[in-house]
Amino acid sequence: MNAKEKGKLIRQASKLYTLGVTVEKRRNKLRRLIEKNFSYDSPQIKKVLSEFQTADEEWKRLEQEHLQYRAQFEIDKH
């Protein structure tokens, strides 16, 4: 693996971490609204749920891309 490839791997991992933090923040925001007994049909819940799902889908997509890139270079999964 050359320096350019290592750089890409590090950038992907960094994006995954940052996006993971975003996913958790949105999950917690959704949880707080539910704990405050907001209706599941309320505009607030729908908006926050949509934001969470968008971030979660992007995280899953990026994770799959990262795992494929790691596999390409046979990097251990430790």
C-alpha cells in the first residue's frame, strides 16, 4: 500500500468516525423527543427521524466502501 492509498484509508476512517458521532447525536435527539411523549406522527419526530435515517444510511454506505477498500489491501479487521 502506498502513501496515497493509506491517506485515502485514513480519510475514510475519519469520515466514518465523524459521521458516527452525527448518527449518535441524531439518535439521542430522537430518543429525547420520544421520552418527552411527542407523538410518532408529530412534525418534530418526523423531521428528526428523517435526519437520523439519512445520516445512518450514509454511515452504512461509507462503512461498506471502507470495508471493501480494506479488503482490497487485505488489512486485518482488528
